[in-house]
Amino acid sequence: MILEATLRIIASEGADAVTHRRVAQAAGVPLGSITYYFKSREDLMREAFRQYLRDLMEFITHLERELPVAAPNDVVERALEVVRREFANADMVPVEYELILRAARDELLAKEFLSCVRYLEARVAEALEGIGVSRPIDAARTIIDLVRGFELERLTRPSADTEDLRRRLARVVDGLIATPGVSAAARATREKRRKE
């Protein structure tokens, strides 16, 4: 409850708004219970961000099982589903960006954040490698950065269109699996024949 309340405050008002007293009120617990578990505000925020990272990795693992990747379009659909589900609880989306800013000033948190990023990159890269992308880690980073950029855009412009993201992702994924001198239409025909 304490960590969830901390994340809600970070999401709605930013990390600077976190105090033991505010968290106790938001969690509906006595102030003493916050100071019992967390000696400092930094300890409290670090552990809340760790909880966010654990939840994120669990979310990615669940999504992989639910939406396997067997074709380029599956990569696009999985990325779009990440965005859809994150913005279904849009109030929490700013937490990741607050975490990135905090990690820039907290070496321990930075290591944990980068570990989660590497996990995410590896999961996306594995899916990309399965559809024939030759440099899957670079490709995974490109796709993740594109999705993050869209999330930031949507935070400031809620009308940002996921169909626009779909078009851009499809072009990027198509380019990542492109064979020199072979058009997208030719690749689609070849893939259709292979399946038959």
C-alpha cells in the first residue's frame, strides 16, 4: 500500500511531492509505519521505483505469452498493445519518466533501471530475431525508443493517434527486415508462398 501510494503521488505530482506525511495520508496508514519501513524519503522513492520496475518486467513477460511474435505485424501489434494498456491507466504513465530522471541522479537506481532496460531490449530482440532481423538488439532499441517517444508525445498531446504510431512502427519494422534490393511487396509474396 505504501509503495503504491508513493507511485500514485509521483505519477500525479512528480517525485518532488513525495514526503512521508503525504504518502501516509495517501496510503491511509499511520505516519510511523512509513518511517518504520523507510528511514529516508530517498529510500521510500527508490523502493517504489523498484516496485514499478518489477511490475513492468512482469507486464512484459505476460504480454509475450499473450501475444507471441511470428511475423513482422505481430511486433507492431505487441508494441501498440503496450501503449494501449499503459494508457488504459494513463495516470501512471509519467512514473517511468520520473524514474528515468531520478536514475540520472541516483547511481544505484540507475543500475537497476538499466538492468530492466536490458531485459526489455533482450525480450524485444528475441522476437525480432525470430522474424529475421539481422541486428536484433539495435532494432529492439530503435523500436523501444520510438514507443517511448510516442508516449511522451501523448502525455503532452492526449489526442496523439495510435494509428500514426502503427504506420511508423510498420515502416520501421519493414525496414529492419528488408533485404537489399527486395521490395516490401516482394517479401510479402515470398512469405505467403513460404506459408503455403
